[in-house]
Amino acid sequence: METGQQYAPRQLVRDVSERPVLRLVPHIGYVSLFPFMGRIIPSGSWILEKQLELISNNSLLWTDYGLRSLGKTSSMYMKRNTEHDPPYWRGPIWINMNYRILSALHHYSKENGPYQDKAKAIYTELRSNLI
């Protein structure tokens, strides 16, 4: 290919095995926690209890150093995004996500409700892990 330069430009081609279909993402991770991080779950809601269980689950997101961005049981955990793109948001601990979750935990630990004490305990332990 003649381009006026010594080398032809490099082109990447996306190879897909089937046509994409719109659907819900069946993975637990930062996407599952956006309502929690946004503090839009009422402090008395059973959904808040489920979010707290996800956050503190050692088999999914919890580590001694912070929360993973994607549950380690996911088929996408630590998989590359593309051949040229490492697995961002697919498992490693990202401080920005952890900061938002820590902030939401602090919020819910101050809100009156049945999960206030649980939120405070998780907040204290996660903060310690991150520091």
C-alpha cells in the first residue's frame, strides 16, 4: 500500500464469533454496585442488605486489599478486553470504585435503618484494607 511513508498504517480488525445481542450482563462487579455507590437505595430496603452481602463476600469481590472490580466467579474475570487491551475493570482492585463504595458505606452507616451497623462494620474493615 502506497501511503507516501515507508510503512503502511496498522489496522486492527475486530473478530466476533456471533452477532451481539442486547441483554443484561450476568456478572457481579462494579456495574452491579452503581445504585449503591450513588446512594439511591433506601436505607431500609432489602436491596441494601443484598448489596452489603455482595460487597463483603470473600468468594466474589472482597480481598485483604480492597474490592475487586469484577467477581472472581465471573467467566470474564481477569480476561483481556481485546488482544491489545489488558483486563481493565475485569478483576483488579481499582481505587476509584473502592473510594465510591467506601463513601457509600460511610453514608449508610450514618443513616437510620436495619443495616446501619452492618454498613459501619464493612466500612471500618474495608477502610483498613485499603489503607
